[in-house]
Amino acid sequence: MTLAVQAPPYEGHAGDDALDMWICRFGLAEPGGWGLHRHHQHQIAWVSEGLTTAVVEGRSWVLPPTRALFIPAHAVHDTVNRPPSALHCLYVWPHACPLDWTAPTVIGVGPLLRELLLALSGPALQAVEDSARTLLFGLVGAVPDPGVEVRMPTDRRARVVAETLTADPADPRSLDDWAPALGTSVSTLRRAFADTGTTFTDWRTQVRLRTALPLLADGVPVAGVARRVGYASLNGFVDAFRRQFGHTPAAHFRER
């Protein structure tokens, strides 16, 4: 007997059929994690304070206040906040959205877009007028880097490596160390990580940077963060961070 797998539900908002676009704000103590679900509308998830992790179709992004994520309509997703975080969710029906994006897309949130989102957000569902919608989408643009996105490999042996490094990104073992322990070859593990769209070295860097963001948000000194996520030198961590985000760790949250 084969059990049917129930598809994630569509979630709606009261009165959303009467609105082309609206935005709502959650309190600082809201943890999110509502479970996998989807909407008939496109969504833009953004935090004005703190951090949120957006999970969309098996991919995940850690988003600080300088980044938002466009989630296309019908995509299965969830958002998990790290309180205190102020999550803002903007919803727009596809027919009213000028963007033709069909995949999750990271958006840069500069000072003007930030202030507009704050001005439009209410404590509950807040309608967005046509003029504001025009201005908002005039400011929205994809950033050249995908933020801190980590895709897990599907190969079971590479998955062991990935889950170990996710739990402890400071683990120094290389694929040369892992291969004999897992009864496989270095080339097999290398191909498994390549299937995620990146090399093992770059994959581990993404995990380390993703782990670093909450620590930086908590005010842990940059040198301490570098050690805790596996960097032997402060300069190595700062260089990796700058390549990813275009600025130093110290500037990452100050930019908001």
C-alpha cells in the first residue's frame, strides 16, 4: 500500500482577493517557522532588524537587513526568524507584479528601499497603493551574489560530510581525510559537491559565512567569530566575507 504524500497547503489572508499588493510586519519576538506552505501570490521576505532564514524548494538563504528574498508564487517555502527580528512580508498577485522572475531571487535593500518598506509596513495587513507599488518595484533589483545560500548534496556519503560541517564549520578535515573514512574516493565526494553548483571549498566557505552571521548579529568580536567558524587568521575570514558581501563584517549590520 502506497501512502499519498500531502502537498504543502496554500495559505491565504482575509480579504486578499480585493488587494493587488499588501505588506505585513511581525513582532520582534516572532520566531516564524510556520511550516512549509505556499501562496498564490509572489512574496518578498525581509527583516528590518535581526536575521531570518528563508527556505524555498529545498534551498536556504540567511538574510540580514541588507538583503531580501523574492519568493515566486506557488513555491513551497518557510521562514525562520532569529528573535529579536522584525520580519516584513510583502505579497503581490502575479498580474500586478512587473517582475518576471520565476525563481527565488536575492534583492539588495539600500537606504531608500528600506525606508519605503518601513513606511508601508503596518502592524497588520496593510494595502499598498499603486503609486507606492510603482516606486517600490522601481527600486527592486537582484544583487549579483546570491546571498548566503547553501545547497545540501544528495549523495549519502557527501551528505555526512555536509551535515558534520553544518553542525561544526570549524572542522578542518579535507576531502582527502573524509574519503577513506566513508569508504569512497575523493573524486566521488568532489563530484557530489559539484552537483550543488559549487566546489567543496566554496561550499564550506558558504557554511562558515552562514554560521558567522548570527554571531556577528550578537556582537561577538570579529576575531572570535573567525576562530569559531574555522578560520586560522582574521584576514582570511575578512577577505572571504568581503568577497561574498562586498564589505567587511563590521560594516554588514551597520549598513542598515
